[in-house]
Amino acid sequence: MSSPQAPLRTDIITVEVAQTLDGLFRERVKQTPQAIAYRDYDVHQEVWLNFTWEEMADAVACWRTAFRQENLAPGDRVAVMLRNCPQWVMFEQAALASGLVVVPLYTEDRAENAAWCLEHAIVKLLLLENPTQWQALREVKNLPAQLTRIVILEATTDTMYAFNDSRVRALSEWLPAQATQAPEPVSHDPHALATLIYTSGTTGRPKGVMLSHHNILSNAFSSAQVVTVTCDDLLLSFLPLSHTFERTAGYYVPMLCGATVAYTRSIRLLQEDLLTIQPTILVSVPRIYEKTYAGIQDKLAQGPALAKFLFNLAVTVGYSRFEHQQGRSGWQLSHLLWPLLEKVIARKVMDKLGGRLQQVMSGGAALSPEISRVFIGLGLPILQGYGLTETSPVACANRLDDNLPSSVGKPIPGVEVRLGEHDALLIRGPNVMLGYWQDPEATRAALSEDGWFNSGDIAHIDEQGHVTITGRIKDIIVTSTGEKIPPADMEAAILRDPIFEQVIVIGEGRSYLSALVVLSEQGWKAIAAQCNTDNDPVKLAHNEYAEEIVLEKIARQISGFPGYAKIHRAALITEPWTVENEMLTPTLKIRRARIFDHYKNEIEKFYARH
């Protein structure tokens, strides 16, 4: 099934004109040289700096000159381990124009994992953000011998001398102040390899997804048909550019459309940057909305009953208006209350997000319909989409005029979907990867001979073509009684209570379900108060009454699930799951297998009595 073809936009750069990703950049520079391309915060001057497209092009020429000094050949791999910033774009555009293959790495990733990717991809040049990263990497044994140049952005020549390694250079000395006469861009096939992206993988070693220029370019163009981005838009970028979702939706789509991208200083300062930048579009993963939602609920719980009543009324009326605008329900008399509720309630929430957001995109994981309902009800159009690194990444997306929050929308133009064995979602289109780097067996397992990619996600497709993801084949829990339970849905429901920070449901092959839960800071305080004891997480984790309270709260959140989907035991985990302790992937997905192994003793205790 493919989405009906609507008239294509004529106000953006087409795939045919751009041809390649670096061709897209050159065409954007040609069309709007003086427009603002990027905004970035200079920590030394303590000001936000603007970069025009022409200034970016001049900088890219300097980077190309530096690359030429390294005697790199077309097809060689170069890696970048850098926060989101204009230099990330300069590096990639110079590399692509030189015919090189870009390997993005997560700045939060463990040194051992980053080193493995460098070795597996046979990377020859690496751009790092700071000396600390190189200090961690150089202690790893398996760095590739071919890695002949390491460039560090935030370093001085004196710092480099301390490493006593001729391969290491500070960017300030490696990058020329002016470009030499730049040669013509290396001519390459649009279907040639452009980037090698290592999936963060919740189990085992990551796989290197091979994406061509055409894979990403066609996906960005199709995405721009669904989510209208214009030259007047301002995006705030905070998802790492090493994440395919941000790279396509937050980097190449704005380039196609001539929009401006501002780079947030950090996730910690995101709230402040929202108020300063006042973006019109946001590309995000569900966790950001979940944390904002939990904060709102916590504040309402501590406030007067009238405030909670008015808030819920605003959401109810606002969502009813949304359903009417979508053509799924009739007009209601209560809609007359909206102007007042919008002014008194909704506008105050929207102002905290900068006050100018017109649409936000959510992807990377499932967003709870309840959380969607709250934000949409307050007037913030959340457009949930779906995709994978292997699909460049967008496969499906909701539209402003066809937004079904319980789904991930319809396939974007040019993409086909259908259901395969076990209702697995199969995807075919120009966005589907070339394959997995040096892994023909995994490629054959994921890609059929006629181009269908098996996502591994279980889906439902309604009569109108909306796709709903109902679970992941590998994550489905099958209890000893034969019941099949998708844990992600239950976990999303539990996390709507602000006392919970993280949760994982357990029960494969068992007679009943259990859960490991990490409480929020407010959650520990609340449980301690109810137990009438000190707020000591270690002691509370072994308090039977605390477990009873947690189970009661969980039961309240999952009351809408079938009776067999009941949580019977819960363990309170005192250490949050993070990338650093290897319980989360760099894209903040839970590593289920690793958590199960780490807490196997606690899990066995759940079932020891039965």
C-alpha cells in the first residue's frame, strides 16, 4: 500500500536538480546566499552567531582544502564525533563533495563502542570535539591502523603536544584560513554510498547501515511534501545529528526548503533555548514530550483543584475542536469556550515552548496517544511519524490535515508498505538502504530480492491507509499461559504517572508479569512520604509497603489493559538507566537484554515463590 500522490511542491529544491547531498548544499547556496542558514551559541563571546549560506560555502571550501592535504581517495570513510554545530555541517559537506563516506558517531557513546565502529568501517580520519574524547579513545586497543589523522575541534597546539602523537592535530592548525583554488566537486553517482550509520542496537554489536545520496535526498524531499517547512521557518535542533531522524528531518529538509536551523546549547538548557530562539518547528523524540507532560502533571497535582479542572477542560475542548477540524466529529457547543481557555490555559503552556511553535514532529519511538491528546488539545500539532535508520529514516508520517495520533500516519510519497509474516511491516521505496556494511547475511535477512525491507515491527493498516505500530516482534512477551503482550504499550501507560522515570515490563515464559521501575526525584519523595520514612532510595527499594504503593499506582495506569496484563511484582531500581552505564542506547532506547542480565537476581526473586 502506498499513499495517494498529492501535487508535489514547486517551491523547494528537487531531487533532480540536487542529484546528491552536496549538490543540494551548492544549490541552496546558489539560490539564497545571504539567507541565514544556521545559528549557534559562541560560549567564548556568549552570543548567538548567525551563519549565512554563503559563509557556510566559504567554510566548506576551506575544509575541502584540508581534506585534500590528507590524500584521501573517493570512497574512503571519515568519521565525526561532534555535538550539533555548523562545523558538523561543514565537515560533512566538504567530505561529500570530495567523494568521501561520512560515519557519524554519538558523542555520548562509550569509547569501546566508538572504537569498534571506527575499526569496522576502516575510518581514516576522525573529527572530535575535545581532547577528553581522544584521551578515552586512545586507551582502547583496537583503533584501526588506517586511522592516520585525528582532528580536535576544541584544542590548542599546546594540548596536542601533550599527546605526543603526530596523527593528532588541533582544528585551528589543521584547517587553513583560506581555501586554495577549489577543484570541481568529485562527480559521483547519486546511488553511491554517502554515509555509513551504525545503529545503536539494543542487543549485540551495531550494524553499519549503508545509505546512498539518493536514499537520503529522496526521503528528505518526500518528507517535505508531508510536513510543510518554508524559508520563514526556524528549527531548534537538539537531537544528535548522528541520529538519522535529525539528520534528514532537521538538517536536509530545512536545506531543501531554505529554513534556518538553530543548534541548542545542550539538552539541559533546552528550556531556556526554546524561549530565546522561539522556533516554529521542533523535531523530537517522545521522551521530551513525556518529561514535559510529567512536569505538567506534577505541578497540577501540587496546585489547587480549580487549576487542574481548567487544565483538563482546556485539553478536552481543544481536542474536541481538533477532532472536528479533522472531520472525525461534529461541532460542539463547548467549542465556544476555546478562546477563553486558550488565553487562560493553553497559551501559558505554549509560551513555555517559545510561543511560536506551529508543528512538531515526533519519531524514533512510539508516543503515547494520551500525551498526544494533551499537547494537541492545548493547540500544539504533534505529527507522529515512523521509520528506521534503514529507511533513511522516514517511512510513514501524519499530516496536519490528516492527523490520527494513535497511528504513525500513512506512507510518505514514493514509499510502499504492506504486512508480512506475523504482521511485520514491510517497506519498499527509494529510501531503503543499500544494505549492511560487510554483512551480506544480515542484508539478505532484512531485504528481499524485490526490495522489501522487513522492519521487525508488528503493525496494523486501516482502510484509509493509516499505519499503527502495535509492537516489536522480538519484544513481544509470551507468558507461560500463552498470552502475547506488547510491553512497550504498558510501559508508556505506566510512565504517564510522573512518579516513574523509567520502567521495563518482564514476563517472558513466566506465569505473570513483573516490572523494574526507576522513580523520578519527585517519585522517591512521594513514596517516602506515604511510607512515613526517610527519603532513602536504598532503604525504600527493600520496603515491602513501598512496593505495594508502586504496584497500586501501576495498576491505576494500566487499568485499561486485559486482565492477564497485570503487574504482580515490582522492584524499585535506585540507579537510573543511562548511556554511560550501558542500559540505554545513544538514542535513549532501553537495552532490554542488558537490563535483564544486569538485574537477573532481582528478576529471579520475583518468581522464586512460584
